[in-house]
Amino acid sequence: MVSAAVSGFVVGVVVTLAALGVFAHSSSQGAPPATIPPATPRPRVAIKAAVENLATKVLGPSYPDPSKKRLLAVHLIAVDPDLPLHVSTPATRLLQNYVSLVIEFRLNDHPLGPTWRARLARADVFQVMKALYTSRLPIYNVEMVGMYPLKSGKKTRVQQALVAYLSHTTAATLPWKRFKRTDEGKLWSLLTYRYVNPRFGSLP
């Protein structure tokens, strides 16, 4: 059930973002600014494996059931510059080495209720994005999709409860190495797009 819900949602998200031009950026941006460590080009399979390992480690165990995997899926999406990829320019060739990510993960519950549950989810977003953008992986945009069992009518089903999207344009301006846990709210406010289902919790 989780797999079906997640797969259907991701297709919708990717199609919607592509239609809105979310993954399209000017090829004149060139190399990532100094706030992000220089990326090391890697094969896509190696990037996916590295992201999966990193996200699994950062997210930690599920609560209240630690036997469930928190990381559900990692999707790599080619960066789509404004110029066609067959146009040979240094910036275009650089973007061909990068990928955008959609990371689906299981949100944890919290014994103190919805407000703390939402804060815990915000902390997940902060820690994963910081780890990704300081990893030297060739990562461009990052979208995190949190799944959680929510009640719909008389039934409870796993569904989207959180979406956090950060564009590379914004990510490249942030002081990742200086960010501390006390900056979780600051990063959340700077996200390109953020959404929390009110039935899951609420954040400012």
C-alpha cells in the first residue's frame, strides 16, 4: 500500500514540477558558488547509492515501529537547463553532471502530539538537506516528500503529509557548514516550496 501510494504521488509531483518549470534553470549559472563544496562527478548509480546510504543514516530508525524503513525511495532527475543539451557550452556540460533528487521517506510520530511531530519532520528536512549539500555529490535541486498514515473519513491510509523543495539557486547561497540545529526554522522559511498537511501537524 505504501509503495503504491508513493509511486502514484511521485509521478504526479514530477509531472507537475516539470510543467511549472521548477527543474529548469538558466545555464548561465555555471559552477556552484563557494557555499557548497565542489561536486565530484559520479555515475548515476553511484550517486543514488550514496544518497540512499546518507539519507538512511541521517533519518535513523522509525518511531514507534523501528522495524520499518524510513527511506522509501530516491529518484534521480536530470537537470534541465534552458539551453538544449546538444548546445556545447561549458555551463551546459557542467549541468549534465548534476542530478535533482526526489526523496520519499516515512515521517515519525511523536509522543507529545502533532506540533512536536511537525517539528521533528522539519528537523528531518534540515538534517538531510544539510548532509546532501555538504557531501560533494553533484546534486542540484532537492525535494523531500514525507509519508504518514492519516485518517480520511473512516479509513486511515499512508499519504503525503509533507513536501519540502529547495532549488539549487537558493541552496547555493546558504551557509551550510555554519548551520546548526537552531537554524532548522531558518532553513524551513527559506525553502523554495513547503507544505505540511494540517492533519499531520503545523509549522509557522
